Amino acid sequence: MDTLYYLIQNTLPVAIPLLLVALGGMFSERSGVINIALEGIMLFGAFFGCLCVFFIQDTAINAQLMLLIGMIIAAVGGFIYSMLLSIAAVNLKADQTISGTALNMLIPAIILLFSKMFFNSDGITTDVNFYIKKVPVLGDIPVIGKMLFQNTYITVYIGIVALIISTIVFYKTKFGLRLRACGEHPHAADSVGINVYFMRHAGVGISGILGGTGGFFYAVGVMNGNANGHTGVAGFGFLALAVMIFGQWKPIKIMFAALFFAFLRTIAYSVSLIPFLSALNINSTFYKMLPYIATMVVLAFTSKRSRAPKAEGIPYDKGLR
């Protein structure tokens, strides 16, 4: 039973960054803009969130409040960086895939240069530990308390709230309906007075906010409890794209896809704790390949049934009908 608790406690902090970034990609692509730049947005948000924590870590601010401040900075950073893609894709009508790829290649080089210049390292490492040993009261609940409210991070609960809000916004608001319309039939949406350009900017902006937050949560929840802003996020941005496609651009399915991939990654790093896998004596490197192999297999079998938004990747021209 302890092994099960361990796997769940370590799966959730990994699943949350994937979930948030994939939800961000969903908002962007449902508005009609392909967001390949999620990896770069994650890294940009993670770096500035960690930079913020680095500067305030010696103050009297509580660690969890510090995390929230870093999260806000990361979200703002992700939003600003995503606007580069938005302007290129919406205003300049540039190729969205190439623009996103360029943004992914740009930010690691900038962060590496900045880190070498000011910190003489590959990134930023803080001394603040955001790990929560036990949530008061809730952590004492039998089974559920040990499973969900012990040995965890506040990022898990923030991620769940973000999923609920995203689902409500996506399906229960005018904004969500208009966003989906712009990704399916932008000219029809424009004909009833919806500003397609604004909605696409908004979709990409939301993806930036969620992507930057997800990047910071990756630095906190996956990098041993400290905020670590390095020159890479281990391909999580691209894995989030796979999660989004596997989840069919729908919030709840994206959640299950994120949990699936996060669980595989957790198993890969917990082989020695699972007697059955440990007895196989297989090199741990093969287990670490599992999430990415699963990504390729899942996409190969689901690609034919995937239904992307019809106007995704097509620059909107008001003069064309």
C-alpha cells in the first residue's frame, strides 16, 4: 500500500505541469493558432518564476506565499512570451509552426547566456523548499489524506482548480463558445460580430499564462521541491502537445492523458521500489524512455481518429470568404 501511496504522491506533481501546459495548448489551438512554442513558453515562465523566488528567498515571506508570487511572475512571463507567437501568427500571418519552433530555439540560448553572465551556471537554483509534509486536518483523513494531502505540493491543488475553471470557461461561457467558433469557422464567427483577431490573441495569451505557470510548477514539483530554472524542461512542452492531441483538445480527456504519461514517468524513476520491475533487472534507462515511447505509440494509433479544429494553423484574412 505504501508503494501505491508513493506512486500517486509522485505522479500528481508531474501530471500538473503537463495538464496546465496541455490546457494552454488547447486554448490556443481551439482559437485557430498552432502553438508549437509551448516548450519555450514553459522555460521562459520557469526561469522568471525561479528568478523571482531567488530574489525574495531571504525575506520573511512564507514558502507557499513565495510559490504563489513566483507563479504569478511565471504566468506574466509566459503571457508576454506567447504574445510574440500571437503577433507573428495573427497580425503578420506568419507560418505558425515555424514561428513556434523559432521561439523554442531562441529562449534556451538567451537563458543560458543570462545565467552564465550573472550566475556562472546553466540556470538558477534556489534554497526554498516548497514540499508539504502534511496538510493540516485534511492530511489526517484515512486513505485519502495520506494519498492526496501528505508528501505533496500546493501546485497539485492549484492545477485542479485551473482544470475546473478551464472546463467551465471552455464549455459554459460566451467566451469559450466564441473561442471554439474561431477555431472551426472564423468567417462565420466574424459574420455574427465576433472579433476573430482578438479571440485568437486571447487564446494564445491564455496558453502563455498556463504554459508559464506549468513551467514554474515543473521547476518546483519535478526538480526535488526547489525552484530550479535551467536551460531545458526535459521535453515537457512537446509531451504536453502529445497529451493535448491524445486528449482530443478536451479538458477532461487531457487530464486523463496527463495522468497516464505522468504515471509512466513516475514508474520509470521508481523501479527499485516496485519488486516486480526490480526483479527483471532491466536498465533504468529503458524505463525512462517509456513516456516518450508511449507518446509515439498512442499518437500512431489515435492520429486517424484525431479531429483537430478545422481552421487550426490557417491565418485569418477578413477579406476572404
